[in-house]
Amino acid sequence: GLPPAMAAYGHRVMTVSPRYDQYKDAWDTGVTVELQVGDKIETVRFFHCFKRGVDRVFVDHPLFLERVWGKTASKIYGPVTGEDYKDNQLRFSLLCLAAPEAPRVLNLNSNKYFSGPYGEDIIFVANDWHTALLPCYLKARYQSKGIYMSAKVAFCIHNIAYQGRFSFADFSLLNLPDSFKSSFDFIDGYDKPIKGRKINWMKAGMLESNIVLTVSPYYAKELVSSNDKGVELDNIGRKVGVLGIVNGMDVQEWNPFTDKYTDVKYDATAVVDAKPILKEAL
């Protein structure tokens, strides 16, 4: 994937994601931060592991681990496929608030070429609607106070059909200045989650980031080609511009010759024989 590829080029790279499981390699850093989410102050704890040149940071909070992990059989985004948790806005607001804290507060020394906190001269890559608040919080909570002044945000769209549309009244839950309302303001013809005026996280992410990316040059053209293909954000895509980059594959992680999840291993010489067997097993 992108993180180890960038690390291989000599960059210092960190990923920040929710701690959905008790990842065996991730250790408790002992570092906590308090964040205002909605009308409450929440404490998150950071876990860390270092793999393939990348600092993997996990945000620990009951909204993540206790909700998903264990015998509940619950999914990441909802209790069952197709049903969202009612507090997903708060869950992913928490992630977006925690992410810019990690480079500043974590004193990481696993990389032989780098040590200490990352500092503020960094580039954030925000993926899809779940992290679309990051550029907004970066401007409102940090750059307005002279922090992260040289930091930039690249917003990457993998599937524009999932945009994070919520009731317009929910804007108050995000704890953002009213000046951001126009970036979220959205009206569509659907009754879910509520009829009429809404907020749209992905729209805001596209407008507030420094650059918008997607997973292929073809998809970039498709997103701005029509209202249907852009799922009602084609006008925003045309306004800000969408750069398509080829969606690479991690050839170590996804190696059919060593994949522990497949019963039949194969390489280029055996692919014709192996694939039908694996498809039959599915």
C-alpha cells in the first residue's frame, strides 16, 4: 500500500486509525489526550506498532474497540451490514480530532532514521467521508492559533457514493465555527437520514482540503462527468478539481504465493490452474 511505499522512498510515515481490535503488535504508549466531541469531553489513548517502516497508530476509545471487537459480531460502521450506528458522526469526529494530535504528542523512536514527535511540517492524507472533518479541524483548531501552518491535506475519494449525509441540525455536534456551514450545506431529493436540508461531510472535505485525489485517472473523469456519476457532488469535483492516481497494490500483503487465507498457493506460472479451484471454493 501507499504508507510502506512512501516509507521506502525515505519519508517518515504514520497512519492513524481506530483501534477496532486488540492488535497483538500494538503497544500502549501511555499517551492520552482529551477532546471535545459533541457536548462531552472524551479521553483517547494511543497505541503504536512499527511495521515495514511505518508508524501504525491506533486511537483507543470505547466507541471503537468495545463497539466492534469480541463476540458481538458487530461491524465497523453498524451492528449489521447496511445499518449504521446512530452515533457514527461522533465516532468519526473523534477520529478526526485525534489524528492531528498524534504527530504532535507521540514521542516515537522505532525508526532508525527518525525519532521524537513528527512535528507540524507534515501532509495529512484523509480517506473518504469518515475523515473529511480533518481539514476543517486543522483550520479551525490549529491554524487559527498558529499551529500546523505549513501542514497540507490531501483528500482521497475511494467511493463517492458514501458521503456522510446527516441532518443539517447536526452541524452543531461538530464543534466547528459557523463559517464552515456553507461547506457542509447540502440539499438532495432523498428522505434519509432526514428529508430536506442536510450536511455532507464529503462535500466539506473536498472544499476544505488542499487537493482532492481518487483511485484512478478514469474514476477522476467519471466523478465530474455527470450528476449521476458524481452522486450529486460532480459540481464540487469540477470546482476543486480531482486528480486520479493509480490505485496501487501491496505485493507483499497481497501475494497469492504466500497468502495464509488461501488453500491453493500460486504464482504467475500456476495462475491459470489455481484460480478456478479457488473460485470454486468460494
